[in-house]
Amino acid sequence: MEFKRFSFREMLSNIVDNRGKTCPTSEAGLPLIATNCIKNDTLFPVFEKIRHVSKDTYNTWFRGHPEPGDIIFVCKGSPGRVAWVDDPVPYCIAQDMVAIRANKGIVYPKYLFALLRSQVTQNQILNMHVGTLIPHFKKGDFSNLYLDIPTKTDYQEFVGDVYFSFCEKIELNRRMNETLEAMAQALFKSWFVDFDPVIDNALAAGNEIPEALKARAATRQALGDARKPLPEEIRQLFPSSFEYSEEMGWIPEWWIVSTIGEQVETNGGGTPSTKDASYWEGGVHAFCTPKDMSNLTSLVLTDTERHLTDKGVNKISSGQLPVDVLLMSSRAPIGYLAISDVPVSVNQGIIAMSPNEKYGALFLLCWTHFNMGKITDRANGSTFLEISKKNFRPIPFLIPNEELLKIFNAQAKSIYSKLLLCSKNMVELSKLRDTLLPKLLSGQIRIPDAEKLVEAMETFCLSSGIAVDEWVQEIAGGMNFKRKKFLKIMDDISEGTVEKLLIAHKDRLARFGFDFFAHTASENGCELVVVNQESLSPQQEMVEDLMSIIHTFSCRLYGLRKYKKKIREVVEGESH
């Protein structure tokens, strides 16, 4: 494999920035994303703590805007992080990052994206940035960063497309997780925060609505027939009136006010001395810190950066906590949430809540999410805010009747099982992608040698007396039906302009549905010949194998599609 070295700047045809100044913002408008929205473990920017700009600011203040297929590159804070630009582009970019456009005459855009994500390139950027307090990789330094690019364009496309396909499948899992989590939160909020079923019952019975709940009641009443009533057996489990409590204000009648500490076992943790190797070396037990939680792309914790030995676990007062424990970061910052899928020990920056027969893990996660304001109000600290277990345990906790809890937990369990599957898929896909990337970039994994295939096909055609009008070569998986040259062949066959089509292996045309394509060719007067010689079978069908692996993970998600409509209905109902 031959490579040619270019500076990073040479590989770019355009750089879009916003003058390095703070952009004027407004209460509403187009989202303005900042560097915190760019993460190396998500394909596209994520919307976290975004601001907005007015239409006038968008049109007049910026020098330019990202275009679909550009790459957003962070220059300051965590320089080198990159994200792919969506199509259409639903945001504009703030200072301290730029949108870069690949020079397609030198590098395939998706190959550049994969190259920038590689650990080798990330380390190069890390070693070149300036600034001890806030790292900064200046735009002027782009010319000093040199990267090796394969001279063969088809190999660039192969690597870029394979890497990008993995990223797309991981992104699909991540978005499905967001949908599933939103489903659980919407149901919890409706039942246990807004008390919608109680309001509906009170309206139906003609009972008085407390002043504090009249606005919500008016919204529910305005929905009319658009309100989707609960099944009668569930509706009857909710009361039809409210009562006042000193701790929580107006609550459903007969529901009881307790505290989180009285209803759920809560634990803290600690960190064994890092100077004592016997606590750490060879450790196999997960040890979670807020840093581990900050790096999660879903609410499920499947592993941690560091691991403890048995001796290390015994050093922590809470020991090893069981699977399904809910973890909440209690400082720096407060509010990261995760459900552990592995037995785990925690450090002093985490409060762990153990689910029980009444309160499942997803119930506790939703409760914590909707009570985060009360949690942070009880925090204190001069350097950074921290909520202690002592201050956390007295937070008011509303107890519905047990039958309602059973119904919610059953629905939540179904949601969580799918969420867990998506999370595990993300982990496995990420591991496979990140393991393959350095081998792909170095040329250790090669695509089938097209020249040898052509030579073997030529030998076959000569020995068979077949005159070939056109040779077609395309590097892509046999499961990808959007290949340009493949579609061109099918169009030509449909138009009756192809008399005979020879292929080395039927998998080269289509991994699935080959009989359908053969039938289509026959119906349009085209003879389809599969040479299928052993000498034509490549030793390494890397593209096809990778696509098969990705497809396997994707198939597991098909059963979740029906929930998109369900969550849309719930969310739209809540917004009225």
C-alpha cells in the first residue's frame, strides 16, 4: 500500500469559523452548538446546553456555515474532537471550533473523518496543542500537522465507508435509546409528576381542581377526544381528587409522602489508595467514578475504565453493588445517571440507589431525573457543589398504590430490556470499529485485489470465446444496494441494452436476493453468467464480512420501530 504525506491544511478546500468572538444569542431561534456538543463517540453533534441565535444573526453575523458532509473540528478545550455535519444542517457553530471541508482531489471526506478519529492522529494533535490551562490547537497549526494518505482513491473510499457504516449503526442504537428513555420518562411524568390520570378522573367526576393544577387541567380538558384514555382497569387505580401535603403541595388523595432514604437503600463509596498496587493490579471488578458516567452514550453502564481486585473491593464500605443499581454522580457535577449492567463498586462521588420489589431501576432513574432540582438545592460546597447522602436521604418521595407501581415497573422492564440490548450493541460495534480502524488506516487489511480478479476474468472470457465490451469494478459490500455502478448496471439491463453480464461470484452482485436479480435480467433479455471459479474467490472478503456484522446488529433493532409512533403520541399529548 502506497501512501503520500500531506499537511492537514492541504487536505482542506475550505474552513468555516465565526471570527473567534462570542456570538449574539437570543431566547429562541436556530440552535447554536458549542464545543461541548462535539464528542468522538457520537457521529453527529449532540444538543447539550445549547443556545440560540436569531434569523438576522444567522444571516449577517457569521462568515459562513457548515454544509452537509463537512466535519466539525474542535480547536479549543479538547482539540481534535470531530463530528460529521448532518443533512440538512439544523444548527450553526459557536467559537473555538471550525467546520472543515475535505479537498476531494486529495482525500475522500469519510476517510479524513476516520483518520481524524484515529488514536494516532488524536495523539499528534495532543502533542502539538498550546496552552497549559486550556489546550488550544490553532487554525494556523493545521499546516504543521502531517498525515499519510493512501494514493489509491478506491482504498480511501473502502476505509471511509466501512468506518462510517459502523458509526451510522452506533448512531441508530443511540437514537433508539433516546426514544426508549423518553418513553419511560413521558409515562412517569404523566402519572407521577403531572398526575394526568387523577386530573382526568376529577374532571369526569366533577370534583374540584386545586388552583395550582387548574392550568394543567384546562390543558387536559382542551384536548377533548384527543386525550387517549387509560384502560379502565388502570384508570380506576388512580384517585379522582387531591389533598394537600406540607412537604409536596397538592398530591393525589390516599398517596403517601415519605423520603427517598426511607423507601430505597442508598450507598456511597470510596477510592482505595492508588499507591497500593494490591488494590488495583489484575483487578476484574468494575469501579465507577463520575468520569465513567460522563463518557456514557446511553444510561446503561456496561464497564468502567478501572477495575479493583478482591482486596480493593473489600476496602470500600459499600463493597460491590449488584446489577441494576442506579448510580448518580453527587459532585463535579451533580446529576449524571446510569443503571449498571455489571456488579460495581463506586467512589465517593457517587450515590447508589438499590432497586427493590416496589421500585425498579427505571422508576428510580425517572424519579431522580424529575427531582434533580430538589437534589441540587440541597447541595453545598465552596469549590464545587456536592450532595451528601445525609442531605439526599430526606428528599420527599411520593408513594402511589402498589398496583400502579407494578404496572409501571412491568412496562418499564419491557422498555429497559430493549434499551439494554441497544446499549450492548453499541459497545460491541464500537469495540469492533475501533479495533479495525488502525489496521484499515495502515493498510494491514486490504480489499480484494481488483487487478487479479480482472486478470482471472479475462482468462475465462478468452478461453470461452466471449468478447467483453466493458469492465466494471466497484468496491462495496454485496448487501449494499445503493452502489452507483450496480444501479447503473440494473438500469441498463432494464432498458434492454445489456445482452450478457458476467460476474466472478454471485455474492459480488448481491449477497441476498440474487435470484430476483437473475429473474429481472432474464425478463429483459440479459443472460447472467456466474463464473464462480475458485481462483476468483478473494482470500479476504473484508467489506462483505463487515457489512454482514453490522447488518446482524441492525436486525435486532427492527422490532423497536413500532415504538416510534407510540413515543410520538405520548410526547405530543404531553405538549398540549
